[in-house]
Amino acid sequence: MSLIVEQPGARPLLQDQGRPGQAALGVSPSGAFDRGAHRQVNALLGNDENATVVEMLLGGLVVTATADHTVAVAGAIGPVTIDGRQAAHGRAVLLRRGQRLAIGQVTSGLRAYLGVAGGLTGDLELGSRSSDTLSGLGPAPLAAGDELVVGKPAAVPALPDVPALMRTGSLTLEAVLGPRDDWFTDAAVASLLSTGWGVTPDSDRVGVRLAGPALQRARDVELPSEPCVRGSVQVASDGRPIVFGPDHPVTGGYPVIAVVVDADTDLLAQARPGDVVRFVRRA
């Protein structure tokens, strides 16, 4: 049982819950950027919560079924069709052998997730099938002609449609200051918390780059590389912040002015270029 990729769209990747706990090997956690959407799509299909799905940017994926499958799409919202007929977003639907499923250009959010009852199978690297765009671990981005092999499905639960868990246009992220906020002027810290930062087009799974006023450092000495986590707000040499995503480096040499609380980092998965991000200090 499988799906054949006819059109891959923009850099679709296989993702599960990733490789936590491998930082000592220099390996980031990786895994689905929008973990809420990953959980939703697997819950709809009765899959294990770690089942592998397809994560895609802006849609554009077209697949054909070689057998009957139950599929679901969650995350970013856009047209979903089966043989040209509209299908539901956020609902388990039947895709029969020979039928073509198309996920069109998304209109709200950035990353959509395609799951299949039984999950996608394949080789494990360090316990995961996730594609890590920084280290190169895991499978390559999907290409036309690729075959997605599907595991044995469990019973698909009767669940209502699930809403897309996203906020677009303007995001407010809770953050904890530090560990290196004292490397910046008081004015820079105030600016971090008062500025509406624009998401730039060169953002990716490694980090979401933000445009706005340069944050002035109070110290000009070099910082030795130190550990980083998902959600670290690192300030590069140009003074602009980068919020690390799931494929982040495990160490960094630029000071981290704040860390976004873990749950809020999922919101960044759906932030499109031009969206505005604001930071609020966690009490």
C-alpha cells in the first residue's frame, strides 16, 4: 500500500516527533514544526502520535493512491481535492485506489500536513524518520515519482472536524528573558518587547528571521559557543533576532536575548513572510 508523488510542491518533508535527546551528538530535535497539526492529523486517523506524515510549504502536493487509504490534511488551510472534487480539511476522508489527492496553494498559514492511516514507513535514523534540513539526517525532500509506503492502519475513530490551530497576520509569543539579555542595553531589551517584528522571506525550519530595529549590545566581546534550544532568540551581528525552529543548531556563538516558551514556537510554523511577531515577557 502506498502513495505515489506526482507533483511535490515546495520542498515537502517527512516528519514525526523528531530526535529529542541527541544534542550531545550535535543533532537537533527536528520533527514537525507545527506539532499541534501533527498531533491533529494523526488523531484523526487513529495513528500512533509519533506516526510519520508529510509536512509541506504552501501546498502544491499531488499524490495518487495504489490502494484504498484513509487520509487527512491539517495545519495551513487551502483547497483539498480528490479527483478534482472538493474534500474536507481537518477530517479523515477515503482515498480510493487510483484516485488523485491534491493539496492546493494554502490561503491561511504556511505549513500543511498530510497524514495517512497507518502512518508512513521507512528507515529510521537515530530513532526517527524526520528530515533535518540542517544536518541532512533523514530522507530527502519528496520528488516526483517517489513512493510513500504506508503501514498497517488501526481503526479510524469517528471524530468531528478539527479546527486549524493557527493565528496568522500577527502573533504574540511569550518569552523568558535570558540567558544573555545582560549583553544588551536596557533600550535594546525594551525594543525587543515593544517592536512589531516582521517575518522575513529567508526564514526556514532552522530559524525564523525577523526584521526591525537593530538591538544594540552592551558588550562587544566574543561569546564562546553555548547550547541553544528550540525557541532561542539569537541576535546576529546585524542586531536582528532569529527565533530557532526545530532544525536549529545545538550550539551558537551569538548571544541569546530570550527564549520563546515551547508551546508558542508552534505558532511560528505558520508565520508567513510579512506577518508581525511580538514578544511579551512571561511573568
